[in-house]
Amino acid sequence: MTREITLAKAVNEAIAEEMRRDPTVFLMGEDVAEAGTPFKVLAGLVDEFGPDRVIDTPISEPGFVGMAVGAAMTGSRPIVDLMFGDFLYLVMDQLCNQAAKTHYMSGGKLKVPMVLRTNLGATRRSAAQHSQSLHALVAHIPGLKVAMPSSAYEAKGLLKTAIRDDNPVVIFEDKLMYQDKAAVPEEAYLIPFGEAAVLREGRDITLVATSSMVQVARQAAETLASEGISAEVIDPRTLVPFDEATIVESVKKTSRAIIIDEGHRNFGVTGEIASRISEKAFYHLDYPVQRMGAMDVPVPFSPALEDLTVPTPDAVAERARAAVRGELADAA
Amino acid sequence: MTKARTNTEDYVRMYRQMVRIRAFEDNANQLYLSAKMPGLTHMYSGQEAVAVGICEALTDEDRITSTHRGHGHCVAKGASFLEMFCELLGREEGYCRGKGGSMHIADQAHGNLGANAIVGGSMGIATGAALSAKRLGRDFVTVCFFGDGATAQGLWYEVMNMAALWRLPVIYACENNGYSEYTKTEEIAAGSLTARAEAFGIEAHKVDGQDVLAVNDLARKLVERARRGEGPFFVELDTYRYHGHHVGDINRDYYRSKDEEAAWKERRDPIVNFGKWLESEGILTAEELVAINDEIRAEAEAAVAYALDAKYPDAGEVDMHVFAGVEHALPYIDGERT
């Protein structure tokens, strides 16, 4: 049976199912218990599992992330809620120097099975310190896995896989999508890491989009279809591991690609994926691989400015038309 | 020395463990000075009574987190010379298959969750281990070793707050050796360290870190109380670092005098003083003390000789152990299905 539920509900269900299944799983973070987070994603979990397993922490991000690392090394499976992705900067030492490296530095003796749940996404009028999409930062660090759900379905399946993983996993939810509904099976399911989803098949161009940008790419593909341009839409679903083969095969077929991601364009996810395509499908390309990321400015507060910083379906469609027409705007 | 004789075997083991640390460090220093060891290392010599006094109060189930100056903790928690020297030399038989080295040595089997090259970096890990024990209903205690320099890290105050709120079985053991790298501690630490812990409602103690019996006596009491749910605790142990910040820090007159170093070594050496006490109590004779030292030094030298000839890891190991459950990380991150 499948029903439509919100992304928030999907996350809530994933955590509840895994906490029922495995008593070593627990949840900690700021305002995760009675408040259920500012986004109400975790509402009700404390009622079922009690305050010993749904733990409200002080506003001490490095402290509770570090504690999750230690708990994970000693038999627990903590899920840490980092209220805003922007707070990653606060926890970089514990996440990148400690969690990511412990298994390697110990020659495989110590494991850190923990999940850091956080979010990304601008256009919520939250300004520069509550709007960033910082997944490229952690995807850069060996030892961390990074998942990027693009709907309620992916959010549930990827989070359950993350909780069962024996490694530190960072999962980014799009905070603007918490109330978006999608079809989600009632039965338990997992989505394996490293398997991209081809969301729409096409002949003329490949749109690789992550997380919040998947819906942007799908809308662009709809528009393009009405104009006779057939776009393939692929969601990698995880950045680490990254399903390179599915994307390379698609581009070999379409000969063109645009990468759309809400992280900053400069030195980011779009450049990484574009480079892999150039390396692995060079002779198949009819057009330079295009990168569309968040504008390389701090996210501005004013709606009039903020909306300019994020790729839109219209902008993606326009870039795709140029690619299909073979118009080289920037090439020498 | 503060305690009357109660358990001969314990005393002899504590003496041996302190001698083991000193012998390990003397050999490690020689490996560095003779350019046989890659990188550098931080000597624990002088602080032996701290690691041994505390670790002798712990079981293998109890956890510790260690520091960049961590060989002493590792030996005191039960590690073997052979696997330690192999690790220092980057060999396959090392505790971490040569991937960690001096600053990341970990010995899971004896509850050592690892040294840490970020000053104060393990404070969250230790407190989280204590949270795990409490949540999972297990009775292990975690000791978080760190130096006076680490008390300047904000992380400590965050995790002490949570440890106190949730009454976690963790003991914060601050080895105050007087120097925060190349700077006198009095120049970097305002107020008193014990008062900082007390501000969180944490019971704080100060003890002579050169007196292994005083350290052990206090540690036993606190470990048992922490096990009963009366933690957390803080202990400041006054001690002294015989070498520089690291083995290459040789000309250090600009931050501390040779006279000061000589005074500590002559009057307050934890091994010499404990040896004298063992002799005066009739527990060991002077000849037996010498024999113990000779035997341990021979063991250390044999381990060094073995490690110098031991095999390096194969090149194929470079991308192993990045992820648990993944044999080789490089094909995995590119999406190769296993």
C-alpha cells in the first residue's frame, strides 16, 4: 500500500521504525523532544520513546556532536539533529577530524555508526546564516557518507539506510520541502546508497539535480518537453558514494548535461560532477557541461535579491535550450 | 608517599608499569633522534604516575580517551610494546596497521579509544562514551585525559555541562604539566581549573601527579563512585613534562629553565621516589628494582628491534578502512557496486 505523506512525516517514520527495531538507536539535539524541532519533524517521538532516547541538548553543537561520536564508538547508534545546516561550521572538528577519521586512523578497529541529520535550502527569507547548502563541504571529507533526499520517498528510505550504516552519514533535508507530499509505501523499505534514480527518461540533454533542485529540474523538463526537447532527469540521491556510471551512461546517450545543485557553484558539487562527465564521456559530448549552483554571494535577506541566487526552472530550461541549439556563450 | 602498605602485587605492578612507560619513551626518543622514526612524537616521561595511578583503577571494559602525548596512557591501559613500536614506525603489525601513528594510537581491546592530535579533541568522545554506558545500562566508566592546554578549549565546557546535567560516568583528568605547548600555563589560564569544573556542580579534586599512590587512591574512589552513578568528576593532577612539547623541541630555555627541569627530575621523579618507597617498605630490594628496570628495558629494545624489521603495510591498504564494511574506498565512492 502506498499513501501520500509529507517529507517531515517520512523522516519521523524512518526514525521511529529504526528506534523500534534497534534499542541502541537514540536521538539527540536541540529541541528534539517536546518541541519536535522548529520544523516539527520529530513531533511525538519523545512520547513513544521517552526522554532517555529522545534527548534535548543545550545549544552546544560541537559538544553534542562530539558526544555522538563517542557514543557511536561504544555501542550506540546516535542520530544527531543539527537544527540548521549552517551550524556545520560549528561542528567541523568533531565531524571531520574525529568522526570521519576514526575508523581509518584506528586501522579499522573503531567504528562510528552515527547519523547527522541537517538541512539545506534558501528562499525561506532566513538570510545568510540560516539558508546555506553546505553539503559540498562534508562530501569533500574522506570517511563521511552524504545523502541528499529529494522527496519524502527518498527521505525515508535513505535515512533508514543511514541509521543502519556502520559509518558516519550526513543527511541533508531540504527545509522548504518538509510539508511537500510524495507517495511512500506503508511497508518498510530501504534505498541503497550509491544508486542514482532516473526520474525521467530523455534523448536530448541530461539534467543531473540534487535534493531541492530535483523539482526544479523536473519542472524545467516539463517545459522543455512541450517545446520538443527531451530531457533526462537524474537524482544521484547520495554524493558519497556517487553513482557515476548511471550519469555517464545517460550523457553518452544525450551528449549534453546540466548539473543543478543548491550549493554555491564555485568549487562545488556541480563542478565535481561536470568534471567526472568530462573525464568519462568526453568524446560523447556535443556541448560543454553546464553548472548551475547557488550564486556565489552570501544568501541575501531581501526577497527581491534572494530569489536571484537560486537556480529556477526557467533558468534551467533556458540553459538547456542553448545547449540543444549549440549556442556557445562562454567558449573561446 | 601517602599510603600504608596494603597490596604488594598492586604496588609492584604500578612500579613496573611506570618503568614500562619510561622505557618506551626513552626508546621512542632515540628512534626520533636517530632519524629512524617518521614524523615526530610527544614524550610522556615525567608524568608516569598520572597514567598508571588512574589506569590501575580501571578494568579493560573501562574506557579512556588519550592525547597527542598519549604513549603513557596506552601502556598504562595494557598495550604491548611490540604493537606500539610497530605503530610508531608505521608498520603493518601496529595497533592501527600503521595508519594512526604516535598521535592516533588506539587499543580497542583494552578500552583505549585513541590518542587525539586535536588538543581537547577527545572531550566529546569521552563524554559520549559515558552517555553510551548510561543509556545502554553498562557499567563502564570513561576517563578523559587531557592537558592543561586543553582547558582553554570551549568544547570542555559544553560537555562538562551535559555530563553534569545527566550525571554521566566520566572522569575528566587534567594533567597539569605547567606548559601549554611552549607557553607557561599561568599565562593562558585565568582563575583556577578546579573552580571551572565546580561551576558546573562537578566535584573537583587536586592531587600530586608525581605520587602514584595518591593518584591511584583517589582514582579508585572516584571510579567506584562514578560506576554507582555519582559522577562526573574532575581531577587536576600536578605533574611535569621532562622533554619539550615534542621530541624536536630541544632548545627551550626561552620558556623554561634547565634548573627547573633538573629540580623536578632530581626531587620529584615519580619512578625513583616510588622505588625508594617500595624499598623502604621492604616490598622490593634495590637489586629487585634494578632487575625490573633491566628486564623491561631489554623487552623494549627487543620490541624496537622487531619493529624496525617489521613489514610496512602493502600499498593496497591505502584506501582500506576508510569506511567500515567497505574493503576499498576508492571504487566505492565512485559508485562501484560491491
